[in-house]
Amino acid sequence: MSVLDKILGRPLPSSEKAKERLTAITGVPVLGLDALSSTAYGPEAALTILMPLGLVGLRYLPYLTLAILVLLLMLYGSYRQTIAAYPSGGGAYIVAKENLGTQSGLLAAAALLLDYMLNVAVGISAGVAAVVSAIPNCVNIRWPYACSCSWRSRS
């Protein structure tokens, strides 16, 4: 078994691939975490960065909000273009592969996988932080608790 197979697991035979496909019922909760976590953790992250500045930091909040809104409008426009160009469906891999080549498609796919893993990590960290803020005596077990949560999310 190669190192890559140990990291990613063995390649699935074609007969097993059908069982691993996501339907709309399973795909929305799994892949919808991306949008939910972005809207939930983004404002908190902005305030955490601005907090050391005190009241002066609040002055920058409207500018950060405006920048985020501009990015969201650009994302909206990009999605509209992608949907118009690929009405039968086309994810980041397909769009990048057809427009920029196979290497770009693989890079887009790898970026999405990394994004989903980081979303899970941020979600677990936020959950542990919420537990610790509610039960301050748990502050000494943050790390084991976070690790056990991430281990349980794998199975």
C-alpha cells in the first residue's frame, strides 16, 4: 500500500462508488456547513481582531462589513455565471478543468477538500469554546475535548 493510499484510503471500485454519492438530502447538510459556518464565525472573527483596539476598532467595522458585502456580491455574480454556463451542474473541478485545464481542476478540488476540513476544525473549535465559556471549569480539558470531538466526527 502506497503512502498516498494510507493517507486518502484505497481507491473505490466502480461498484462501491454509487453508495458513496451524496443525494440532495445528504449533500445539503454536509456541504451546507460551508455557508453556515462562514456567516456564523465571520463576524465573531472580525470583532476578535478589532477588540484589542477598543472603541477605536469599532470605527473599522463598517468598512469590513462593506468589504465583505462586495465579496459576497462578486461571489453571487460568479455563481450566476457558472449556473448560466453549466445549467446541468458543474462544480469547481468541472468549471476549472474545462476552462483552465486538468491541473487547475485538481487544484480547485484540493482547495475544496481543504476548505471542508477546515470548516469542520473551525466548527469543533467554536463548539469547544462555547462549552468552555458556559462551563469555565472545563478550560483545562479543552484540548482533549476538541480532539475527542474531531475523532467522533470522523466516524
